[in-house]
Amino acid sequence: KDLVEWLVAESWGAGAGPPSVVDLHAETISYKEQFVNLTALMEFKQISFSQKQVDAYQAVRMALRQQLSQLFGVPLEGLQHDMTFFSHINASKTAKNLHDEYWHTHIDTDQYGTFAYTTLLYLNTQDDDFDGGEFIFEGTRHGEREQHGAAIEPRSGRIVAFTSDAENPHKVLPVSRGVRLALTAAFTCSQEKAASIEPFPKPSQAAAEAAGEADAEE
């Protein structure tokens, strides 16, 4: 939570519309009506990730993978990391374009292509930190089989995990007050897609940050 709030604050409020997205692996962050390079922004602001922030992020990402493995009975080696990103939905902003309209129903495999499983980790709590923003599973019917919909109330630390295909169409209801924070971590069965996900931090970046921390200690 502190990490995404810090990055959004350092990027002058991030996106112009309600949703802002931070992808540490792609090194992108919302800024006004586009994405900008996060590394370039941090160099301009003369800020860097601390080792504590890096360790916490990596630990959470691994914990989500382990939870998913236990829930679906899939061996860890069968769950390869796909996209992982933070979402920051600010109710005080209005949608500027179609991409800002986060409340439409969608299917993750249609939207992202290679997702097999999707996990969500909520970083703050409905009613305390924001109003609205429920996560809605839409009802579906496949032949004689009907799957009822469900509404998930975001609570800090709550994990939602589901298969990413047509059996789970979903949406987020509009946030009417405050800021809703979440981490989305997807997993894929595609080795090619998993190999395309850049590490965080990159080896060169990690070495530079370690050197900076060492200099600060001297």
C-alpha cells in the first residue's frame, strides 16, 4: 500500500482519470492520459526503491503464487508469473477516455490474452478508505449449468483468486468516495509469456540501488 501511494504521489497524482496503473516489471506508470517510463520518472525525481520495498513486493508476489497453488491444486512450477500491477482508483477524478471506464464487464483472457489464473490482493478497505468499488462476478450459463454471480467486498489483505477464462466474467463497481488500492497478479501456462516478463528490479537497477544504499550508510 505504501509503495503504490508513494509512487502515485511522486508522479503528481498519476493518471488524469480515476484509474492509475503501476507495473514495476514493465517500468510504467499512469501519468495524465498516457503511460510514462517509471525508471525515467524516478531518476528525474532522484528517488529509488529501498531494499525493504523490493523484498516486500517479491514476498507478496510469491505468497500469492503459493496460495493459488494450494487453492487450485496446481504445482508451483506449473504457475508461471504473467503481468503484475497495482491499481489506484481515485473517486475524485472523472473518466477522460474509454480506458478510464474501469467498470465494464470483461474476461481476463480476452483482455490480456495469456492469463490462466488471476489473483487480487486488496490493499485497503471498503467503507473505511473508500465507498463503492465492489468486485462483481457476473452470473453465467453454459448449457444446463448455471453459475450464480457474487459480489466481493474489498478488505485490506483479502485475496480473490479465479480462473481467467469465460467462466468468470467480472467488473469493478464505480468508486464513489476515496481511493481503492489493489494488486493484480496473474499467472500463465505459457513459458514464452512468462519469459517475456521483465524481472523486478532489473539486475543493473538492483546493483545501482544497492550501491546507493551502501553510500548512504557510510
